[in-house]
Amino acid sequence: MTRIAVLDDYQHVAANLADWSRVTQRATVDFFHDHLGNDDQVVAKLADYDIVVAMRERTRFPRTVLERLPKLKLITNTGHYMAHIDLEYAHERGIEVCETMRKPGPTGAVAELSFALMLALARNLINEDRSVREGRWQNGVGIQLGGKRMGVLGLGRSGAPVAQMGRAFEMDVVAWSQNLTPERCAKVGVTYVDKETLFRTSDFIHVQLVLSRRTRGLVGAAEFALMKPTAFLINTSRGPIVDEAALLAALHAGTIAGAGLDVFDQEPLPLDHPLRTAPRTILTPHVGYVNDNSYDSFYVQAVENITAFLDGTPIRTLNPDNTSKDGVKRS
């Protein structure tokens, strides 16, 4: 019988967010609630599976893994970011790769978390909560957002909503990215500035860029040196956009005020990682996309993808260049 592995179900919710009975009469389904580990551990645990449901980029499937999974016939990924899957080799091997698409509705979940991290940093919420629980009282002075400058790197799906939230809080919002234009900024209602001005003048900087060769390491020692010592960095996009070593150096030197991070170079973050003990930081475990709206889409469509594949009519399939192979329009 066909075997299906549902990976990285950290919250133990996948079984209840879709009607798996549609496939359990034709296949066995196993839910993995812990991260599988390194490439060798992934291969060892998935050697007997025909179908894998991958949760975003949590588990990597490079060629060196795929070539050691001879039974694998289908990967259905939650979302449509595929940098963790070697699509070209999967195509060569005859492994179908399917995406899931965001259902219609609000698209600002990551922006909401970005703004929450900024609020928590500005009002020192972690320390104030601890103060009350430990029998103490006020121990700091918060920062009012109104009138402060928010710099946004990128005005895409998440950058534009976070910029609009900043405007609602009466912040002075500026933006920059390599491809950004003054016209796009005007459309969102924010001011276009150059990169140096954004880093030099902003009180809060939000990273909202897509990870690519051009953006990897974009925020490094030179950028941290431009920032005001009272400024904060918030990254809910992808860890490698920010040079972690440079960030740690800036935090320990006190050349920036702090950071709110939802993403990291290595995830899950290793137990001994220095960011876990870095000063003036708020860390969340890549939960920007982890919400009811996204998860409802992810697992329902994963079941649809599996059912269609078992019926011999796969849907939401991808070409080696990550374009849709079956004509389904992306959201």
C-alpha cells in the first residue's frame, strides 16, 4: 500500500485540518511531529515512503537526498516557495512536485507578526511581563511609535501591509529595495529613499524581502554601522538576508537597540546558538505564516493534491523552473 509521510507537524494539527479519510482507504498516513534532522536522518526515516507532505522549507530535499529515496513519487509542498527542493532533479527522476496556494482573503499575516514584534520591542513587553510575574513593577520607559520613522526593505506581499500599519500608527514610513521605484512607494503612500538613508535615519527597520542571490547577506556590518544606536531591526522574511554574525556583534556592542527575529539561518534554531542568549532580542520560531488561514489551505489542498495524484490526474504541479505545469493560476 502507498505510504504517506506528513512532515514537521510541530503543533499536532495536520490530522484535524483536512479530511484525510479521502486517502486512508488507499494509503497509510504517518504524521511526524518532530523535525527529521540532517540529510542522512531524513533519508533513513523516509526510505519507505511514496508520498511526502512537506511543511514549507522546514525539511530540505536537495539532489543528494532525493537520489537516495528511490520509492518517492510525489512531494506536495505547503506553499509555493521551493528553494529547498531540487526541482530539476525531481523532474529528471519523475517525482511530481505540487504546491498549495493561498486561499482568497487577507494576506498580511507576516506583516501582523512584524508589527507585533515591533510593538513588543518598543514597549519592552517581555521584560515588563516578567517584572509583574516576579513581583516587581515598572522597570523601563517605552517608545511611542507615532512620529518615529519606520524603514521597510521591500514593498511586496508583506512589506506593503506592514508599511500601511505603520502609517495607521502615524509613523513616518520610508522604503527601499533594489527594484523599488518612487512610483510604487507613492502608490502605497510611503516615501522612497536610498538604502543608506533608510538605515541611517530609521528608528525601526523591517526586512520584507524575498531571499535571493542579491539579497543574501544584504544587511551586514556596513548596514548595522549606519543604524542609530536607538534603532531596532525586525526580520520576518528569511534569516540569511541578515548576516547573523554582524547582527550578534551589533547587539553585544550596543550599536543598535535590539532585534525582533522570526527567521534564522538554521531552523529549528540549535540549542547552543548564540542568538538564544543575545541581549535585547525577541525571538519567535518562524511563525509568521503559522496561522489558521494558511494552515486551512495547506492541508486541505495537500489532500486534494494527493487524491488527484493517486487518480492519475495530478494538479498544482510544477516545472523545473518553479512555474505551474498544469495551468492552475497562483494566488
